[in-house]
Amino acid sequence: IAFQEQKNDTDSKYSFPKNDYSFGNDDFEPIDWAAANRNAEESRKARWANAPKLTKDFYREESEVANMTMKDVNELRLSNNNITVSRLITSKDEKFDDIPNPVWKFEQCFKDYPDLLEEINKQNFTEPSPIQKQAWPILLKGEDLIGIAQTGTGKTLAFLLPALIHTDGQPKPRNGPNILVLAPTRELALQIEKEVNKYSFRGMKAVCIYGGGSRRDQINDFQKGAECIICTPGRLNDLVQAKVIDVTTITYLILDEADRMLDLGFEPQIRKILLDIRPDRQTVMTSATWPAGVRRLAESYMKDPIQVYVGSLDLTATHTVKQVIEFVEEDQKFNVVLRFLKRLMGSDKVIIFCGKRTRADDLSSELCLEGLSTQCIHGSRDQADREQAIADISSGDIQVLVATDVASRGLDIDDITHVINFDFPRNIEEYVHRVGRTGRAGRSGTSISYITRSDWGIAKDLIRILEEAGQEVPEELHRMSNRFDEMKERRGTDFKRGGRFNRRY
């Protein structure tokens, strides 16, 4: 009663209109979205009207490349893991037939940069990798690029060397960094920084900005001057908001492992960063897969990019790795992995992937108690401990690294001989990335996966990956896949009948 009296007093006091909730009254003005978009575009143009001139095209095509026939081009692409090239056209009524031909020698791209060629020769590379053969001409020409290739195929160098040339060609003084590399994890960011530092080019410096490291030290390193910043999205947003880093000077943007960044929920941070970078920048996006979220991001923030696929858009595991499937009970896993590790050769190195941090800690401790040289890496460990673990297995001080999926991407250790999936990953994409930690740089490797009855939902996808790579598919895996399909069919039938699903399935 008291509430109703109060309501009546309020209605009387403010004289609310009775039963008139129509949007057609005279007080309502519909939003003119076309005008709002025009105003936003005009504001954007005004903001960047006085930006320094941007030079993008640094490519001088060699005659032997320019004179290739279409048959020669197709044969070269086919012989290099079936490179496929196309345009993701985001402008209306435009057609493109000007995609550069691939190259097959370093000199065909970097002849005018003998100091950079000298740095390449120091690495003892014999020829460019497939992704590099097609990506370098595209990026040196100033085009936006989407590079889709398996892990360990040279994607980092594919975008790095054109970035250095691009930066060197911009007007001076630069007044800030030109290159921004966004990476999903600390490990990948540090790996990219390590790769950049291999190539000394005209005094350019790189700094790595990532969460978990000393914020003050990173700020000090950045303020000493750097042409390239390699960042994880969270820490970069932090320093941009603190007005430590000004991204308006960025002219060459790389979104590395874009699919993983979206998986980790970084899309809002990425979009926020991109709003403050000049729209006529050159943008590169690399990914091992091509999900809808990555395509949506490319369509929003890239200008008619050229897509380069190495291999197939279908998810595949590297063919230099032998994939072994073992069926075990959950409580048998430790004994099975222990027997295997006791038989390791002195030169073997193993990464064991676990699903949870607590599982990784427990397994690492148990293996240490068994006398095995083991380190552990996961998201809750201090950054110094994570870096030390990677350094220990890289140098050979330990043979076994127990990890969660923070190590499934960006861990570039060429001599890992075995990967063990102690816990099978939640999705088949992460399985492919885990497998890619071995069999790198032309070497062979072995992946061993422990499969339990609870993993039956992934069986069909795993069969497809194994068959594509020409691996042996156990009959039990087929039976597991069939049982899962039958379960789904029964569940659907039960739901249609309005009944409950039988729990024994």
C-alpha cells in the first residue's frame, strides 16, 4: 500500500504521459546513421591530415622474376607446398590481377640491401621458405598481407625483413616506433624479439613489452629509443593509456598468430589499439588457421589484402612428425609416461603438455622425484621462471619440459624430438600446434598422445588429421568415433521424444 501511494505521488508530481510509448510522437528524432558515419569519416581524415608522408613501395622486380610465364608461376607455387594466392577484396567494384610473382632467391628481393643480405647469409639459409618466397614481394610492394601457414615455416622472417626495409625508408626524424608486432603470449613475443635481434640492420632496435615482466624496466627500455615494439595486447594498452607509448607513429603493423589472440579474448584490446593507428598503414596478419573471427578482423582493418596460403586452408599437422596414439586409462598415464622417459636417449628433448596448471606442477614434481631433469612452464609461473625453463631445455640442461598450452605457440626450439600429449587438448587446433613444437627446421620428430574414454568427442577430427598426414589410424579410434556419433544420435532422439538422456553414454 505504501509503495502504491508513493508511486501515485511520483506520477502526479512528474506528470508522466499515460500509455503513450509510441516512437512516432513529435519529441522523438530518429538517428541519422549515414550522417553519423560521414562525420566519423571526416573526423578521421582531419585527425590524420597532417601525418608524415608514408612510403610503402620498395620493390624492384628482377627481370628473371618479371619474365616468368603463368605456367612457371603456377609450377613454382605448386612445388612449394602448393602456395595459393588470392585477394580478400574489401573495396567495391574493384578487380585485381597485379599480385607479384614469387621469388626463389634472396637476392631477388634484397639485392639493393647488401647489409641485410649479409645478415641473412650469417644464418646459413640455403633458400627462402615457401611463405617467404611469395610474401616478400607482396610486402616490399607495400600491400597488406594475410599469411596462413603451419607453425615453423618461417612466417616471422617473412614479415620481419620487409618491415626493416619499410622503416628505413620512412622520413626522418621518425619521432617514435614504426613497427608494431602484436603477439598472443609472452613466449611468442620474446621469440620474435630474439629473431629481430639476429638481424642487425642500420642500427634499428626492438623492445619487447609484455605482461608479467617489470613494467618499469620495459618503460625504460622503450624510452631509450626503438624502431620496433613487440607487445602482448594487454600490456600495450596499459602503456598507451598511461601515455608512455604513442602508437600514432606506427606505419607497419603485424598481428602474429591472430587466431590465438582471438581465442584468448584479445579482440576488444586489438580493436582499441587499431583505432589509434593511422589508417593508411601497412598491415600484416599471420595465422595458422582461418576462423571466422580472423576473417572479420581482416575485413574491418585491412585494405584489400592479399591472402597467401601455404598448403591448404584445411587444418593439417606437419608431415615431418610421426603421430602415435596410445589408449590408456586416466590413472595409468603417469606410469606410461615414466616408462617412456626412462628410455630416452641422451640427445632427446621432450615437451609434455598438460591441460591444467596444477596438473603440470604435480607431474613436474613427480618426475623430478623419479630423478628426471624436468622444468615446468605455465601461466601462473613468474616470468623469470618461465624464461629460465625455456633456456634450460634450449641449452640441454634439462631433457623434459612440462607445459600447458602457453608453450604450444611461439616456442621455437629446433631440436625437440618428442611431444607428449599427457592430456589431449580441448580442440584439434591446439593439437596441431602442439605437434608443431617438434619436426621443425626440416628435422623429424614424434608426437605421442594419450587418449582416454573421455576424449571420444575429438576422435573424428583426430582421424582426419592423421589420415591427411598419412599416419596410421588405430582401429580403436574409429570405434571411439562411431560410438560418439551413436551417442549424439541417441541424445537427439531422446530430446525429440521429450525424454532424458541415458547417462551411461
